[in-house]
Amino acid sequence: MRMLIAGAAGLAMLGLGACNGYGTGDLGRTLAGAVLEDLIRDAVGMEFRDEGFVARDRYRHPVETLAFFGVQPDDTVVEIWPGGGYYAQILAPYLAREGTYYAVASERGLTGVRNFVSAHPDAVGTVNYARFPAAAGEPMVPAGSADVVLTFRNVHNWEMGETPFGAEAFAQMYAMLKPGGTLGVVEHRLPEDAPAEREAVSGYMKTSSVIAMAEAAGFELVEASEINANPNDSADWPEGVWTLPPVLRLGDTDRERYLAIGESDRMTLKFRKPS
């Protein structure tokens, strides 16, 4: 039998859950607080996670972030543009037993997740793939099927370049979610008093801009968190957010200074699709 949870605390939770319908595909209750964090922490602690990703946990706070978004182990969760697979390596095993995980991007953008799934098929179960943004005829997440949609440090990419598509991106995420479903957004944060044109080149976005795009698509802001804040980041660097780790675009120039600052200051926003 494939087990989701590696740690003793998680195994104990599964034992408790079995007495309350856990394992039937329907928890029948919403896990929260320390109980939810313990289950997520066990997934974060799995030994097959990439060492480079583990080293970034102190900046990305995966346990606190996923708990803030309320990601339950039996949810259908869509991750938009998973990149190298940092969160895929947590979410796929976490959801393997009771939930459903979608990795959604261009085919090239799914390479990291596909490689991870191929290397650890027994741990991750079935992973679903779809395109984003999806055009007519391409594989799509079924409308109204997701409990949670998550996107980490991607909104700036949708607004950069000659043809911004942030509005369409938020509209497609809205369509994926069930009524009452959650959209979780983490994004590099530009100060509100910074020139607006910096959003198109710096890799940072204003919180007000992200909220405005989400609300234009129909979402309601539920709560904002400072889980992923970094007060040492001024968001004003010669090569934008890529000046800081992990990219360190300036190479050895002021490298120790940027390493000391750490990764970017980030907004963490929880939205809801109205019921």
C-alpha cells in the first residue's frame, strides 16, 4: 500500500483519520491549524526532495504557505507554471492518497515535474497535466473542478513582454475553480509608491495590481499574509528581482551582499471564488 506520510506524526494522523472517514476520498471535515501543518510538514520532509529545493525552504516557507491557503490532503489542486518542480515535489506526494494534483503549463514548462514523477512513481501516484494558458483544443483543467489553484512567483511573467496576458490568466484560473474555491498567489512585491512602469521590467508587482487583476476576474480577497515577506529587499536592484538569489544575475559582483539579503520580498494573497 502506498503511504503518503513519512513521519511518525503523520502516520499517527492517518490512524486518527481512519476513524473519521479518512481514506474514503472524503475527509468529511476541514483540517486546520497544527493538524494540517503536521501533514504538510511530513510531505515537505520527504527524503527524495531535491537538495537545492530543500535549501530554499527558509525563504519559501512551504508548510506555513500551504497551511495558510488551506490545502487539504483530499483536495483537487492545480499548480500554475510549476517551474522546476519545487512545490510539485511537495504537493504530488501530499495529494497522492486522497487528492488530485494538476501541473499546468506549456509542455516545456512541465519537464521538471515529469522528470520527478518518472523518478518517484510510487510516491506521487497519478499526476495530471494540462496547458496554461490554454487555447481551444488544448488539454485544459475541467471547468469548476478544482478546490485550490496555486501560482508561485508567476504573475510578473504574465505582465512582462509585448502582449501581457494577466487578465486572461486570472480568468482561466477562475474558470477552473469550484464555487467557494481558493486561489493562492505568491508574488515578488513592489512597493506601492514605486513607478508603475517597473512592473513591466523588474520582476516585481504591486500588491494592488495583483488584487485588481484578481478582482476583475471575479475573485474576492480573503486574506493577505506576511509569511513570505523579506524586509531586507528594497525591490530596487540593477537586474531586478534576478539580482537576488537564487538567480544572482550579477555573478560575483556584490555576491555576498545579495546572498545576505536573501530571496525576494513576497506578497502572499488568498482569494476566493464566490459561491
